[in-house]
Amino acid sequence: THTGIDIAATRGQVVVACFDGQVARCWRESMLGNVIEIRSANGLTARYANLQSLALVKEGASVKAGDAIGAVGASAMSESLMKPHFEVLMDGESVPPQDVLPTE
């Protein structure tokens, strides 16, 4: 019912940036809950949704791969998104994360 992947994780578990980049957007919406988007230098955007809060990073901040950006929450109202949601976009289009992210 949506693009991206849902990840099995425990509420409160730390969510980290998957690559170096800049926090492009932080917002709240009913379907995805609390959402953070990080844009890399090579044009990829990682979208992290259903986060506990938006307090840890601010728009415009630089992050490194592995930096904590939030925690797993239950902010999404959609039943299908009650797990942490992760999505990667290239030129605004969703792509399978495993096709573009490093395996380590």
C-alpha cells in the first residue's frame, strides 16, 4: 500500500542515518507520522517515518552515516505503517533501498 520498506524494530530503538547528508525536511503527517528526510551529495534521499519525535535533528543540519536522528515511534496513524518505515528516493522516485545503499 506504500513505497519503501517497513522494518521490525522495538519502540524507542535508535534510528541512525544510512549515509552522510543534510537534513532536507522534518514534518508530521497523519499517514507517515513523524518524518525526516536526509539528502546525500549524490542525489539520494532517505525518508525515515513513524519516528517518536522530530526533536533530535533540524532541517539544514549535516549528518554522518551512523548518527542518531531519532527513535522508533508509533506516530503513524495508518495500520500498515505501525512499524518503522524507510524509503529511498532517487530524483524524487522511490527505489528499492537494497539497490542503491551499501551492504555494510
